[in-house]
Amino acid sequence: MSAALRTFDLVKSFGGITATDHVDFTLAKGARHALIGPNGAGKTTFVNQLTGVLKPSSGRIELMGEEITTLPRAARVKRGLARTFQINQLFATMTPLEMIALVTAERLGRGSHPFRALDRDAELVDQTAEILNRFRLDDIMDRRIATLPYGKQRQIEIAAAFAARPSVLLLDEPAAGVPEAERRELMRTVAELPDDVSVLLIEHDMDLVFRFATRITVLVNGRVLAEGTPEEMARDPAVRAAYLGEDAHV
Amino acid sequence: MLTILFDGIAYGMVLFVLGCGLSVTMGLMNFVNLAHGAFAMLGGYVAVQAMQRLGVPFLASLPLAFLAAALVGVVLERLIYRPMYGKSHLDQVMFSIGLVFMAVAGTDWLMGSTQQFMHLPPWLQGRFEVAGIGIGRYRLFVIAICGLLAVSLQWGFTRTRFGSRLRAAVDDARVARGLGIPVNRLFALTFALGCGLAGLGGALGIELMGLDPSFPLKFMIYFLIVVTVGGTSSITGPFFAAMLLGVADVIGKYLVPEIGAFIIYALMVVLLITRPHGLFARVRA
Amino acid sequence: MRAETFESRVRQALHAGRRWHPAEIAFWCLAFAAFLLFPSQLLLLNEIAILALFALSLDLILGYAGIVSLGHAAFLGTGAYAAGLFAKHVGGDPLAGLAAGMAAAGLLGLVTSPLVLRGTDLTRLMITLGVALILYELANSLGWLTGGADGLQGVVMGPVLGLFDFDIFGRTAYLYSLCVLFTLFLVARRVVHSPFGLSLRAIRDNPLRASASGVPNARRLAAAYTIAATYAGAAGALLAQTTQFVSLDVLDFHRSADLMLVLIIGGAGYLYGGLIGAIAFKLLQDAIATFTPQYWMFWIGLFLVLFVLGGREIIHGGVKAVAGRLAGIGRGAAR
């Protein structure tokens, strides 16, 4: 098993609080891996270090075998690490078309080109169209993102991250706040992500976790409490006590 | 040299009184009021006019300056400032620059563009020497008054109920509201106090900084330096910033007069780049 | 087959953003026709064209990249002094002087761009203001170079392209300024519809997401700031060349503040805001100057206050209505 993403002895402390406590974590290539844990377990802090929003206090992060611990955010994206956000971070004044075109342009290295027209770039057009199609955004591609329903916006979050053609995709609570009616389509989107993308899902919703993940890591108080298959985790007494026990709906 | 230092301290003291009101409004309502200098100018003109036209003695003209500026502050806060609180910094800046322009042109129209002078009573004129340091009587007077004000403001800010509520509101207005602190009324009061202090500073500063209709524009940057460098969460921050600014400006203009205010602006830019949250700001996570 | 048609739909949708609207064509036709329509107002028209270029520059960073600035006069002044000094000491060719002004201002923009990359809007406002004040003080104290408070005298311009001499009626001046404005506008239009322009909008909308999408925010903002500075430098150069004089006034704070008002009037982020705002601003100034020449500052202050307090929406509603009607006429004519 080769790793897509690994952390070595990762530590992040804020003042006296250790939010990430010596975490060694491995995301296998092509994995469908979920990171779960109660509120305040340090999941988001962990993700923020992976993507470069926060600097780790100590430890190392490797993406496809290369160290990325201190790389700036945009450079990590270029190397194949993309993410979605727990709270929508979209370009409110743009259309889905523009947003996907932007990500695609950056990936193709066109972003610093000040004179080339977007529509004259066949590669850009084709790949933008492909993403819009894949995520079923074709019929709303011309509407301002801010005016779209919430479920669609979550869909765009994932589409925009995917448009960067990542080898590792971090989904930070993709289903958070999505109304029941739009939930199924979102789950379908997550399930349809191609196999060669390694996915790390950070999620509260156990339904989604157990349906999607083949491997689960449980984070509690910034520490890895347990890791294993969903069945193992569901049976693990420590996990049940620390986490699953609180959530009666499992 | 020490004489210059002394002048610088007096100058810094006046800057502190002028600027501290602004720092509290900025901290409390997150409102950028570039028109703060207009209130200072108002105070200055009121003092001069009261002395010249009504024969009010110098010492009585100072509280008058305070009152007039505070009163106008209260009225304007109610009428036009309040709708601006929720708007962007850019809007607030544009709005208050508009007010500055109106104040400058309006004063020019009413009062003419000539420099105003303060006729000091004889006991404040001239200077005396202590251990070879030339000490201007008026500057000493200014330092005494402003020093007293600074101490009482610090006391009021840290020791009184008003002060503790104010600090709570500066820290987090929403939480303060939740605790039942009347943030709006608190702000109106503070705004008035800040404007009054500006008015007083304007009157005190005529002798040191001059007074003409362009005053709010000329010194706008100085107030802003006091606030941005000193931070908005204390009285001591702006105080030290004002002293630093006053001394640096006076020394700079004395040593290298040809480059004028250049030093000050450069200092501000450097400070803003290296310490974007103010020289004395607490580090927030 | 469906994918094929969808791709062409995507292409068309991407093309729609940069398609020329009939109202735009009408606008530029009018701008050039103004030369013939108002032969006695060419000096005013020249001022409008220069202010419009200056406003276009601010729109590029404010409207597209979201960088606020209270010191845009720094670049106008740098361009003006550079072009003036070039004419005085190197040669009177207008286009070479224009290039010198743009290069000098662009260089200043590049050097100062790291200052505006970080921090909040407030620190940006203060820093840009500070930089402009520093330049003002510099120009004031370097009297041997700039003429100090007396202004830069002895700027003599040669004919444009070696053919068209500047005249006292502003004929050459207006056409020259308008051509420069139009050319730079075309470039700006191209830029904002490019991948680069799209990435600026992304940063403006959401810097966090922009960097998560692979946009190197700092580098892009620095580039945008430099381009805008170059544009402002061009405006300054035009000002120096068409008036054959440079005074400290080009660096004055009121220049930056006026410019904000221009953009507030016209609206930011669609390129025409600065142009429309410049026309409205200058006409207003001209109208007010005829009855109260002294207190223009009061009126400008009043407008600022009223605009921010709520007049903006009303004005923009009006502008949109007029633009819509113009577009209707344009379409009718096209048919």
C-alpha cells in the first residue's frame, strides 16, 4: 500500500491547548477514508494544516511522497491537494461556469495570462464543460452562484475542488446543512468521484460515513483514538464510548 | 536639544488629546471617522471667537471649546453617523472625507482662510530656564492639562463602571449587548466625549499647530497615526503613540526642516507594515 | 453528440461576457463625435478623458481586485512628473514621454505593491494614503528637480507622431488623450476578460477560496496593482503633456478623494463606471464653478456624504435605465 498523503508526528498547539497531538496519519492511494470525531476533536485544525491554512507547530506532511509541510496554499493545489470547505467558500458574484473555468485555467497554468480570451482556449472550454457535465451543473451554469439553492452550492464546492484534478481530495463536511431533499444528489456526487482520486472525508453524519468510507480514523482531543474498517470501528468499545455512543442515530 | 524634546512632549500631549477620542470610536464601533479633525477645528474656532468677540477669558474658553464640539458631536452622531455604522470601511472613509471637505470649505466661507491666533494671558507667555532647558510657560501649561486629562481618562477607563462597560463593548459589542450593556447609548456618550476632547485639543493646540480652515485635512494623518499605531484597545497605546509622534515630528522638523513631514509618513508606513495591528495591540488568535 | 453541443454552449457562454454591447459602441462613437459636436469645449473634454483614464485605473484595482486605495494620486503624480521631466530634459515626443510616465508609475506600483497585499482595508487605506503623502513631501522638498511649490516649468511638447502640434483650443490634446484612453481601455477590457482578470475577481470575492483554487493571490494582486499604477501614470503623463505644466497639485490628497467620488458616481467593477463617473464629475464641477467657483470643495463633500448615505442606489438606477434605453436605440439602429 502506497500513501497519497501522510503526516508524521504532526503537532499544533494554540497557547496551552494542543489541538493536534502527535498525529501519524496515512491516506492510501485511491482510498475512501473518513475522519470522524466529536465536536472540537481537532478535525478542522488538522485539515487546515494539510492545506496550508495553518502552520504546524512541529511534524511533517507528505503528499505523494514529497514533503509539503511549508508550501503555500496555492502550491499545494498545484501538486494535487484540493479541498472543499465546511462553510461554503464560493465566488458569490460569479456563475458556476466562471468558477469552474477559473479553477481549470489555474490548473492549466493560464491564470497569469492577461490577454487570452477564455472562449478561445479549446482545452479550457473542453475541460470546463466536462466538469460542469460531471457534476450536473450544466443547466444552471449561467446563474449567479449566490442565487442558487444551498444543495447546489455544496455541489459547486465539490466540483470546484475536483476541477483542480487533485490526486487527494479533502471533503470537509460536504453534507453539512444540506436539506433532506437535496441530500441524495449530493451523496451520489460523492459516490461517483473517480477511483483514482484519494478521498478524505471529514464528516459528522454517520449515515454518509458508513455508506461511503472503507476506512475510518477516529480523532478525539487532537489524538488518533482508533483506526480501522467501518465494522471494526462500529464494534470498538473505546470508539463507542468516546464518540458513537453520543450519537444515538447510528 | 532638551528644549526640543520638551516641545515635542507638549506637542505629543496635544496630539493625544486630539486623537484619543478617535481611537475609542474606532475601537468601539469599528468606525473610521476621518472627520475627527473637524471637531478639533470647531473647538479651536469657538475658543478664538469667544475670546475675541465675547471677551471670554482664556481659561473659560477651553471648556467652551469642549462643550461646543461635544454638542455638535452628539447631534451629528444621532443624525448622520448612526446609519454609517454597518457600512464598509471604504464607505465610512468616503463619508467622513466628505464631512471634512464640507467643514473645510464651510469654515473658509464663514471665517475666511486666514490663520487664527490665540491671545494668551500674560502669565502664559514667554519662557523660563531650568538647568539650561528653555521651558515655554504655555507648553508647560499644556503638558500639565493634558497630562491630567490622560491620567483621569486612564482612571476612568480602567476603574469606573462606565470604563469597564466601555472596555467590554470594545472587546465584543455583541456579547456586551447580550449582557445588557446599552452599547448604542454608550457609544453616543463616548462619541460626544471624544469630540469634546478633540475640541479642547483644537483650542489648546492653536499656539502649537496653528489654526486655519485646512486644519482637519492637514492633521488628519496625524490622528490616524496615533490611532493605527497606538491601537484602539487602551488609553496608554494612543498616549505613547502620540508622544512618539510629537517628539519625532518636532525633532525631525528641527533637524532636517527641508524634508518636512516626510519622516512621520515614512515612520507610519513602516510601522503599519511591520505591526499592522498597532504598536501595542494585544495579539488575537 | 450532446457533449459536442454542450461544449459550444460553454464556449458561447464564456464569449458572452466579452461581447461588445451596442451601448458600448454608441458610447465610443459619441466620445469621438464630441470632437466635432463641442468644438468650444475641447479643453474640458480633454480633462474628462484624462480623469476617465485615472478612474479606469482605480477601477482595475478596486472594482476587479478589491484593493481599496486612498493614495492613487501617487501614481498620477509620478506619471506627470516623469513625463514632464522627460519632455524637459530628454525630448518633446509625446508618445515617448507617455511611455516614460507609465514606466515610472508602474515601477512605483511594483515596488509599493507588497505594502497593500496584507492587512485589512483600513491598513490599506492608511498605507496608500501614507505613500501618497510621502511623495507629495518629496516632490515639495526636491525643488531643484520638480520646481517645488512653483511647479515644473518649461515643459515643451513636440507634435504627436511628429504631425499634430498641440494648440490652445485643445484639439490635438483631446484627440490625443481620447486615443490613449481608448487604446488603454481596449487593453483593460481584454485583461478583465482573461484568465488573469477572472482570477482577480476570484480574489476579490473570496481570497481563501481563490488560494484553495490554485490562485497565487499575492502575485496576482501585485500584478494588478502594477498595471493600475501604469494606467494612472498614463493619465498623469497626459495631464502634464496637454497642460505643459506639472504642479504639486497632481499629488494632492484631493485628487485621490475626487477619484473615489468619480467611481462612487459611476459604480465600480464594469469598466465604464470610471468613464461615466468622470463625465458626470467634470460636468458637475463645471456647472458649479459657474456660480460658486470658490466652494467646490464644499459641494464635493456634500456629494460624497449624500452618495454614501443612500443616493448611490438612486443614481445607479438612473444610469442603468439610460444605458438600457441607449442599448435599445443601438439595437434598433443595428436592425
